[in-house]
Amino acid sequence: MDPKQSLLRQLPAVDRVLNAPPLADLAEKLPHAILLESAQKAVADLRRQILDQPAAIEDAQLSPEAVSARALALARQALRPSLRRVINATGTLLHTNLGRAPLSAAALEAVNEVARSYSNLEFDLDSGGRGHRYAHVEELLCRLTGAEAATVVNNNAAAVLLSLTALAKGQEAILSRGELVEIGGAFRVPDVMASGGVMLREVGTTNKTHLRDYRDAITDQTGLLLKIHTSNYRIVGFTAAVTAAELAELGRERNILVMEDLGSGMLMDLSAFGLPQEPTVKETVAAGVDVITFSGDKLLGGPQAGIIVGQRAAIEKIRRHPMARALRIDKLTLAALEATLRPYLDQQQALREIPVLNMLAVPAAELETRCQGILRQLSAVLGDKASLEVVAETSTVGGGALPLTQLPGFALALVPQKISVDELAARLRRAPVPVIGRIQENRLLLNPRTLQAGEEGELGEALASALGSTESVRR
Ligand SMILES: *Cc1c(COP(=O)(O)O)cnc(C)c1O
């Protein structure tokens, strides 16, 4: 008989695959629809292989149990969570595609506690009456920034949109041409203004804007003097920009509100760790800016949130705007945010406990030692499957923050000998815990700065398996 026909005849029916172990044992535990679909797919895959390459098929592969095991692997894949942990070996601290800031242990605990039960989200435990959602972080934010009042929304894009709409709808906001920022995706300042019903009044030039440019543009239509932090680019060379303090003074003089979008927004000076000296939120409040917005999940190191601090009357107006309800943050975010903010009361504690600050502060020498540790562990396992070396590599902060800042460090540079570097990267993305590195000049760079506790071992396992080593990495 034709070998194809004989193999096809041996191929079990879907029903038999479902009724054979291991699938049969899991019938109660996994959704039937998924098991059925997986059994159908396993049978169809084998049928295609038989038709294409009958010589490559062995009889043992066609037993109901073997096909059932194949189907189980497919079912597990279908049931695997879509949103999963990955190992960030890019060295980029606030990788927007990888979820920006990992949360502190205290933030996780707070989320867990508030999520699993009921909470006093909008309940005043003193009076027994209705409380305010934002009260849980307002006092803390005021203490940390020196502002009179504070509120929070879903993210900083929302904070900017809401503040502009609440404070200057139907009026003009004056902004320097050098600060017409696009943050990424659909967030472009002129478009945000238009959608908030605020007329943009551009002043100055791309490289130079003077205080007189703002002053000359003020009319009875002016609702806001606006500054936007150029988070993700810099204008260098022959430049001039107006400081927050100068703009705030002009605003006071002419009785016009001044708002600044700080982007990342730092609660402490991080210049000791190689970051440029940028004004902290507190310094911006002290400079007299009325309304300041910044992100919760950039250098602050917390959950996605948009924080608005400033003058009480302006914050009240923002909070009362109907759109505020549509942009409000949920209790889990609020719990994580409060727990992230609290350690900032003591800067040393913040440096110890907030993962983003920890990772930022790791000295280059320590990264080199860590790379050498991974290298020693791996070279025994990988043998001639890849060449490995420790190289100097700078990493970036990411998340559209501090574009010119290069954090000096080290990375492991890997050149696979039997497969291409792209194939290696693809295999690492398919690992049980996917590993994301950076490809540069045909090498895969793995930077330990952004590895979390315990991930070095997992990274080793993933590499060994991707390169086809049979040795175990675990000691
Ligand atoms: C990042 C950034 C935003 C957007 O903040 P999200 O929290 O990502 O919404 C807005 N403005 C500036 C200047 C930024 O850097």
C-alpha cells in the first residue's frame, strides 16, 4: 500500500485523541472547547505532515496517546496568559513597550491588600460619611512637592488634556515653538490642545524663545502660559528658553495661570547617578508655577498615573471638570501610587525600595561583576554554541525621558555559532519566560541593569535551551 495511505489510516480520530491520556485526565480541568480545538489541530497538523513528508513520520507519533500529548501542548499554549512577565535585558529602565516601571514590594502588597477585599476608597473612616478617592494621596503629594493641592488621573496624557480643558477651554494657551512636543503615538501637543478646545498661540522660534515673546503675545484671549518639558529630544547649540520662574512671574504680573507639563517629573535630585540636573517637582512648585503635571510610571517608579499638583483653586477646577470622572484612576493604581510615594519622605529609603531608583543607582563596576558571573556560568554550559564576552555598554533611561543621558555600564555580548542572531532573539522571545535583549552589529547584547532578583538563572536557562545545549545551567 501507499505509505501515505497507511499512515493516514493509523492517524487517530479526534474523539480518540480526546479520550486518551493525558487529555482525558484533564477533561474536567480545562475548558472543553479548547481541548477539542487542540485535538483537531494536532490531528490536522499530523495529516499535513504525512502528506508533505511521510518518511519523517514514525508510527509511535500516531498513537492516540502521542497525539493527545501533542494536543495538550497546544491547549497549554492557548490557555497561557497573554499579558506575561518578560525578562528585560535591554538595560532600558523605562521601556514603554515592556511596561515601564516595575513596582516596589510595598506597592505590590498595597495592591494585593486593597484588591482582595473592600477598602475606604471613598469612605471617611472618621465621620462615617462619604470620603474622597484622591484624599489618599493628596496630603502626601503636597508634602513631597510643597504644593497646596494635588489630584491624580489615569496617566500624564490625561492630566495634560484635562488641565488644559478645565483651565483654558475657549481661550488661548501661549507655548514656545521649541516645546511643540510629540510624545509618541497620538499624543502631539497641538492636537491635544485642539481636542481640549484650547487655541494654540505659538511664540518664539524653534531654537530661541524669550520672555518678551510670551509678553507680546498676551491678549484678553490668553487663558494660560504653558511650558512643556522636552522629555524626548533636546534643542542644542544656539538656544534660549524661558525658565519656569520667569514665566511664573509674568503670569503673576498679568494675572494669567501658568502650567508646566514636566513629563517624567522627579521627586528628588538624581544627578548623583549620572542624570542631568533637571528641576524637581518641588523646585517647579517653588518657582511659582500654578499647575504641574507628571507621570506616575516614569522616573517616579510607580504605576501608570498622571499627577497634577499646584494652586488650590486651579486643582479644584480641574477636579470638578466633568471629564475628570472619565479619566479617574482606579483603586489598585491608587494603592500602588500611595505606597510608591511614601518612601520618598526619606530619600535614602526611596533609593533602597523603589526598583527604578535601585537600578539607576547600580554602579558600572557592579554591572561588570554581574556580567562576569553570568559569563562564567554560561561558558561551561554553552561550549562552542556561542561566543561570549563582556563589553562596555551604555544604557538609556527610556520612556521618552532624558534622551541624551547615557548610563555607563556593561553587557554580555553573544554571537551564536550555529544559528543567526535574529533566530536566537526569536527563540528567546518564545522561552517560558521570554527574554528581550538588544541586537547590535550581529551580536545579542544582554544588559544586567534591568534584570530583577532571580532572573539571572532564568536567563541562563533560556539561553541554554535556545542554543540547544543539553547541560543544565542550575548549579
Ligand atoms: C511621557 C510624557 C507625557 C505622557 O505621559 P504618560 O504618563 O505616558 O501619559 C506627556 N508629556 C510629557 C512631556 C512626557 O514626557
